[in-house]
Amino acid sequence: MEALKQEYITVTLTSGQLEDLVRCMYLAQWMINGIHTEDEKNNRYEQLEQYVYALAKREGVGDIIEFLEDQKKFALKDEFVETNDVEQYRRKYDDEIFWSELIQRLTVRDVVNQWGLESLSSVGTREEVERRQPFLRKYIEEFEKNGVQNLVIKEPVL
């Protein structure tokens, strides 16, 4: 069997572009592996992150990268993450996804409660959108005004 052939490409980046690539890798890793345990992580992307971080360290963008001896891997320095825009991007993304998902899930729940589960698959797209609209508007207005202040978890009926 023939050995796998690797093809390499050359990319030329300025130090600023390399630093931006490092930021993008941090954000991508957060999205891809941030919710997983060590055993569940996607190693393919973690290896790519390590490659980019090692390259950045070697090419002079190393003041934002450190090598963690105990873990045998590269990481962004805490002070860079805490004082840079990457954490702001991550928080803004997480915040937006939280509210969007909460509103969508509550809306689907209410549509199903009012018209039944089959209503989601038995009506046309236009009618489904029309059924969702009052609930969407209600939740958007409520959460914009009060956040989760009025959100209550009912005790289950035994």
C-alpha cells in the first residue's frame, strides 16, 4: 500500500495577520471543543490550533503564546485573552446564542402546546411562521425588557 502523500502549501502572513489567525483559532476552538471533555475533543482541530500557536511563537508573535510544560501544549497567555478582543467576541457570541436559542425553544414549546406536535410538520412554512410570530414577539419583548428576571421554573405536578 502506498504511503499517504502530504501536500504542503506556503502562505505568507504579516505578523498582524498571524496574530489575527491566532485569535481566530482561539475562537474556533472555543466553538468546536469548548463544550467537550478532554476525551470528547476533536483532535483534528486541536492539532491545527497547536500548529498555528507553535508557528506564531516561532515567528515572533510569541509574546501572546506560552508553552504549558505540564500539559505539553501551547496556549494563549491569560493576560492576552483577558485584555484582548477575543474574549469580548466569545462572550458576545455566547450571549447572542443563549437568547436566540431560549426564544426559539420557548416558541416551539408554546406552538406545540397550542396546536399540537403535528402542527409543526403538517402546516406549510408560511402558516408555521405565522403561528410562531406572536410567541417570538412576546419573548423578544420580555427578554429585552427584563432579561431572565421574570423567568420561573414551575414545580412539577406529582
